[in-house]
Amino acid sequence: MKLLLAEDEAAMSEAVKDVLEYHKYQVDAVYDGREALDYIRGASYDGIILDIMMPRMDGLEVLRTIRAEGVHTPVLLLTARAEVEDRIRGLDLGADDYLPKPFAMGELLARIRAMLRRREDLKPDVHSFADLTLDPATGLLACGDRNVTLTGLEYRLMETLLLNHGICLSTDDLLEKVWGYDSDAETGSVWVYISYLRKRLQTVGSRVKITARRGIGYTLTE
């Protein structure tokens, strides 16, 4: 299982990372909210542990942003705040659980296990089109016995195209659906990730193509 740990206190981060890795989790550790958001957008995680109080972007803002972008990875919030309102806001924004500081490592492990079990219970159906499948649980794009794991943005773009196959989506449509309506990403980002996905399709040997229609947008075709 791969986890992202976003905690700005270096000593706490190192201690938690050591415990998680001892229990066979693969952990990426980051130290501010903006870096956490970049990692989430660039990779696929089984779970995310977010400290609320972080520099550059707090954990609640990271959570709000990723949920708006369609990221459903389970999130456990860590907070030293005593106010009930912060915890309520986190749950309303889409957090799966919260754990107040200070906490026992055993309780952290138990909450992570419970969070990941719920994720398995809610495992969504595999998306498919022609000879292509996309697994939301793993981010795996497959054709026959060949497959490749997509990064976070690659996955969201491919999912959007798959769910709308036969429909031509403009660059602006894709920016809003994949990057989010309040993102500062530009049209060039769409072109770059379309190029990445075309290479992924070639890698798995699919007959599916991403077709560009000048002045209109992109669609999946066989």
C-alpha cells in the first residue's frame, strides 16, 4: 500500500514514516500543502495523511482542492487544533477520518487500516471502452495482458475521456473536469497530457486512439 504523508514537523514526519515503513507501507513524505498537492496530482496513492496546519497551503485547502478535482483517495486528517468546527469542516470537505495530536502510533495504524478497508469495500467498477480498461482502484490502464499504471493527472484525464467516449470535449472542458475550475493550469497542460496518454495507449497496444478535432476538442475513437 502506498501512502502520502504531509506533515510539516520534521521530527513527527520522520517518526510516523519510520513506523509506517516498518509495517510494510510505502510512504512519500512531504512538508507543506503545496508540495502535497503536487504529489497527489502526479502519482496514485492508496491513502493520504494530511496535517491541517501546514505552510503554503493548509490541509483543509489541499483536501478541498483534490475533492473538487475528483480525487477520491481516502484522507486521514491530523490536527493539533481543539476546535470541533475544524474537524466538522474537514469531514464536510470529504475527509474519511481525523486524528487529534498527540496520538499513539497504534491508534494511527488502526485508523489507517480501517480507512483502507473502507476503500476496498467501496471499490468502484472498472471503466472500459473497446479493448481498453481503466481500474479506478489501482490507476491501471490495460489492454489484454499489457498494462501501465497512470499518474494522478493521467488517470483523471483518461477517466474523463473514457466516461465521455464518443463526445468531443474541448480543451476548456478538460481543464475544468480534470484540473478543476479554479486551477491556474493553461491549455498547454492539456496538450502535454494528451501526448502522455497517446504514448500510454501505444505502450499497452490498444487500438483506441485520442482523436483531435481542430477547433472542437478531443474524443476517444477505435
